[in-house]
Amino acid sequence: MVDLERTFTFRNSKQTYSGIPIIVANMDTVGTFEMAVVMSQHSMFTAIHKHYTLDDWKLFATNHPECLQHVAVSSGSGKNDLEKMSSILEAVPQIKFICLDVANGYSEHFVEFVKLVRAKFPEHTIMAGNVVTGEMVEELILSGADIIKVGVGPGSVCTTRTKTGVGYPQLSAVIECADSAHGLKGHIISHVTRPCGGGTSQPTPGAHSLRVPGTQAFSRQDSPLTTIMWDFRAPHKTPSQSQPTHEQDGGCTCPGDVAKAFGAGADFVMLGGMFSGHTECAGEVIERNGQKLKLFYGMSSETAMKKHAGGVAEYRASEGKTVEVPYKGDVENTILDILGGLRSTCTYVGAAKLKELSRRATFIRVTQQHNTVFS
């Protein structure tokens, strides 16, 4: 059987971690203690959302000490965030991971905050982001972070690209940022939060598929960041003639997208939408027209800001949406589906273990990723 577990030693904390490097995002609908209990049974990771109280953490630590090696405490970059995080880490010293999460990692304040947290917690492993360029990955690693969260705008419940015009194609971001991080012995997380089976948005110039070894392909330099592989079986089609797919360029929609993130060089993949709608998620099951649903929303959405900050501040706009997703039952089946798909990916490309996947993967630019006859 393909070995999906990875062992990492982190650059700044010097700590070592072993597990399957898939992380539940620190959104308050999915980054729950209930989710962490199930994930830890599969040696998978959960970034717990930052809105649990100190007493909640103490109770969780008492009832589920076996989970603590597979969770991170999350924090923003404010003074109150730091005080709350510090109290949790003091009360529950078994926690060794910190997730510093801001929508925009491109600020001097955030860099200084990372330095402050590193000085205060020298032996904790720090995840920090989000950013999408190699230069900022290097800056954060040199400032004390161990794992950089990569992704701006690709998520299903993120509206940053339409509200602000800011974003970066996720595959290109992962390739570039992984290269920069690994040069400094750091690591990255591909952070995407799109639900499986979600709707489409503006078409991208082309989707990407992994190439099975032994098949023929030719390449062209599409940008300074990555070589895109074109299907050799249709040599008469030039890039400008190819029809666009209706896939977004970012978030993971299915197990195959998780595999592509690892193939592009991500050390970890963080998922929100694919883990939404389950029993272990926060919120009640809603019944409408005979269908069971659960609420899922971005953490910069109006829903989240009303819940946690009293509303959207006048100086800014909401950058997230609120959706109702089908109720999926226990998350166990989704976990097995993702892991099963990832193992099959490795066997197709000749990787005996997940660690080898990025060295076995070649990306081909295609006009359609799957047969849609019976969709």
C-alpha cells in the first residue's frame, strides 16, 4: 500500500512531525474539536478555529489528549489574539503548533507579529499566511515561521478576487512558493477552501492534469513560473485555439485536486469546503424542501463578521460568501475518499510514497479534465 505519511523537521522550531499532511482549515464551521477527533484517528491535522474559549480548550485537552499532537491553535495578529493564544498554550502545553492566519500576509505588521510570536514561543511550529509569492514566503520563513500558507482568492466562499481584483492562480502560486520555501528548508501549505461539486466561475485558460509516465507530451514555457505540458495527441491545437474549461484556477473540488497540489510541491494541503457539511461541522442541520443542508461561510463574510465582530466595519467590504451545502453525514467517508484517491494517484504515476509524488508528476494543460456526458 502507498505510504501517505510524511515526516517533517521544521526549520525554526526544530520540532519533528509525522502524519498525513492534510489539514482541516481553521474556519469556524469546519475547524472544530469534533472534526479534530476524527482526523487524528487517521493521523491527519486540524487547525482549530480561534473562537473557542480557554475553558473549551481545557475540556478538549482533558477529554482527548491523544489529539493534541495533530492540532494547531489559531490566532490573528492583534494584541487580544496574542493574549488569548498565549493563555491557551500556557494552559495546554502539549499543543506544539500555532496557526497565524490573516487574509493579507503582505504587511510589515504581520512580519513583526511573526517575529514576536517566534521570540515568545521558540519551540512551537508556526504556520503563517496567507501569501502567494516566493519573496514573501522567504520573508516569513526568515522572520520565524516554519510553514507558509499559500493562497489568495481561490476558495469557494472567498470573494476577494471579485471585491478587490487581487489574487494569484493557485497552481502557479504553489509551484513558485514551494521552490522558495524548500530553498530555505521551510515548508508550505496549499490553502484552498472550495467545496467538492461547487459551481463554476469565470473560465480559466486551461485546466491541468497529471501525466502518466511513458506518455508523450511536448512543452512550452507559459510563464517564468512553470512549464505547462500540452497533450501530444492534438499537436494541431495551439494554446490560443484551445477551448477554456469551466474550472476555477484555485480551490480543491475533489481528491484529484488534492493530489495535484501535492504534485506541484505542496508539503501540506489545507481544505475547507471539502470538509464542509458534515456531522462534525459546527451548526445545525437545516431541512428545506426535503433536503438536509448545513451552513458554510468564509471567515471574511458578512455572516462571520456579524457573529464575531458585530458586523462589517465601515472602512472595509465583506470578502466572503455564505452558502448552504448538502448535509454529508459523518466525515469518515469523505476522509477515506480523499485518501483512496491520493493513493491511486501515487500508483498511477509510480510513486511508492506521497513524498515521491512531486518528483513523479508532470503537468499537462488540457481543455477538459473528465467526461461530462452523464454529469
